[in-house]
Amino acid sequence: MTEHEPAPQDAAEGVAEDTGPVPILAVVGRPNVGKSTLVNRIIGRREAVVEDVPGVTRDRVSYDANWAGRAFTVVDTGGWDPDARGLAASIRAQAEIAVGLADAVLFVVDATVGVTDHDEAVVKILRASGKPVVLAANKVDDQRTEAETYGLWNLGLGEPYPVSALHGRGSGDMLDAVLAALPEPPEERLGEVGGPRRIAIVGKPNVGKSSLLNMLAGEQRVVVDNVAGTTVDPVDELIEIGGRVWRFIDTAGLRKRVKEASGHEYYASLRTSTAIDRAEVAVLVLDAEQSISEQDVRILQTVREAGRALVIAFNKWDLVDEERRYYLEREIERELVQVQWAPRINFTARTGWHIDRLVPALEKAIAGWETRISTGTLNGFLGRLVAEHPHPVRSGKQPKVLFGTQASTAPPTFVLFTSGKLDASYERFIERRLREEFGFVGTPIILEQRPREKRKR
């Protein structure tokens, strides 16, 4: 390949569906050696959040990748510091779990710094794991720096592969070595149509999204800390609950409007919006102790505009007293009036209390999201509605609904053919009566008007 190699392209645009187990490559190394940049280079798109500050990646985050016609999963990890304490120790634990689950390891070192004591400590852990290791010497942007990589032979991991994650230099040779270290994938087999249901867990920072995911999984899948904003990348996890497999996407807490965010917060906000678009249902986690805020309402609006089903989950319910419940009900009536159709659950992620209520709420929301009404049934309903409650007369005119049809599901979208433009209030009235008649729990409803054009004489 040429010096500036093109980024390897993912086999399938977007998220590949599960087609049987594929080999797993864990990318590990000290903080700020360029792991996430290298992951973006491998998968061929900017997915992992990157910033020139150590410790931006905190969880183990999986991405689908493809090189030379072979598919594999790349797991990006937080910076590995063997002497870490506190939150850094949780990040190190996630990196260790990633190595344990992986078929091979890509160990990234900073060629401009050389071998450090921390690198040697990580090498000991990697040797103990017994997994095949490919050594990547990152930040090799020219021939002079490449000569400095020969000292990395002293780590005892075999040939160091000089690469520039930023420019793509040497990435082809490194990926060839990765494929040689990974086992051959099994023959592709067809799974369920559409794959597992995709659920995005969204909300402000520090409301308990990652704690909810860990409780659902029954293990520590995601780094949890009392510091707001611990999750940065969206984290996908396949979890079996209620007798079926679900794909949960834990997202970064949205603090600000995307336009106002900066640095890795900006990219994390974009990832969260993308995660909502990828999902079928969004679970909005709210802190029951705190007042419903402008950020919460903004996230709701994002979910509605994306046309996704919605479940509202109030966390930390064990800390809510009678007085707070009274005021919370008033806030719900005032702030959540636009999404009264969304199922609500009260739970405590810390103890697991009432978490079992989430799956029935998700199933109800998905059923509403995919509800279809036959054209005959819909027009019978519209005929009765117009007869009992005709549109008000405006400027001597009274528009009527002539007939309607359901154009699509997920979300339910209706096209109304009318004799004139309907008032927004009458449109809301039709939506409310649709819900009363047919349910549509947990889903937005889209109404499109097609006023009849008057023919010119």
C-alpha cells in the first residue's frame, strides 16, 4: 500500500446485524497513545470520541470492522494504568475484561515516547492472558520516527508495526498482522430477521443510565462513577432479559445543545443523537429527586422528532418522599404533557427494585410503534368522528376530512385527505381520539394533511 493508505472500509454501512460470532480484537494501551484514533482508522469512520486529553474513552466500546473481506469486532478501551485508583481503576478493570473476552489484542504504544514502566507492566498482564498480541507503534509520521521503533523489540512481543493513526501510514501491514492473529470466523449464519430490538438509554449526566445497564446485564459492563459525564461513547450491549435478546445502547448524558457543546462533549452529543436514530425505542432516564429540567424536555423533543418509541423511567425512587411525589406529579402534568402516551416506570438502579417492569413497558411501546390500522377501519372511525365533532367554521369555511389512510408504521404515519387546511387544535383532537380508540401506547403519531386543491374554472 502507499504511504498514506486509505482508511479500511466497514463491510456494511451503519451497524452490522449479528450473523454469528465474529473474532474480537481488543485495543489497549496507556492513556493518550492514540487508541481511539487508531480505532477510527481501522473501522473507516469517525465513531470513537477523540480529543487531545488523556482519559476521554472510559468504557469498553465495540465497533464492527472489515479488512480484506474478513469481519471482526474492535473493542476500544480506556487508558490502561496498572497503578490506577478510583475512576481510573474502573477504567483499567474494563480494559482487563476486554482482554479476557478478546481473541487477540492490539497493544498500542507511543513511538515518540518509547517504552515506559507502565507499558512493561501492561506487557506482563498481556503475557499472562495467553492471547496473541500485535504491537502497534503509533504516531510514526515519517521515516526518522520509524527508526526509533526498533527499540520496542525489547518488549518481547515480536515485531513492532509502525503506524500513524492520524494519517493512515502503515495501517495496512498492521491490519494484515491482526488478521493473522485472529481466528478464522465461523461460516455466516442467518439470525433473526432484523436482529435484536435496539433500545437507546438517554438522559442527562449522572441520572443512572449506566447503572441501569449494569443492573440489566447482571454485571459491571459500563464504568459507573458519581462524577457526571462518565460515559462518553455510546456503548452497545446485547443482554438477554424477559426470554429474549435486546441490544441496549448506553449514551453520553446530554448537557447542552449540540451547537453549544465543545470538545469531546460535542462529538458525544452527536453520537447520542445518532444512537437515538439507530434505536427503535428510547428509554429516557430521569432523576426522580430532581425537577424535570429544560435538558430533559429537549431530549424528549429529540426522541419525538426522530419518530422513536418512548419509555420514561424515573430512577432513585427509593429516595422520593411523599412531598416530592406530590410536586413530581405536578411537574409531569406540566412538562410532559406532550408525551402523556409514553409508558412510565419508577425504579431504583442501585438495588434493582422494579427493574423487571422495564421489559413489559418496552414491549408495549414497540407494539404501539408498529400498530397498523386497516383503511376501512380508519375511515369508519374518521366518519364517526367528523359526524359527531365537525371542524369549527373559520371565515365562513368548514374544512372536512374526506378520507384517510395509514401510510406507514414505526412510527404510525397517517395521511388525511381534506377539503381544506385543518386547524392545529383539530389535528391534536384527531390524534387524541386515535389513541383513545386504537391505543398507540409509547409512540408518537404523525399526521400529514393533503388539502384538496380547488380547480380553476
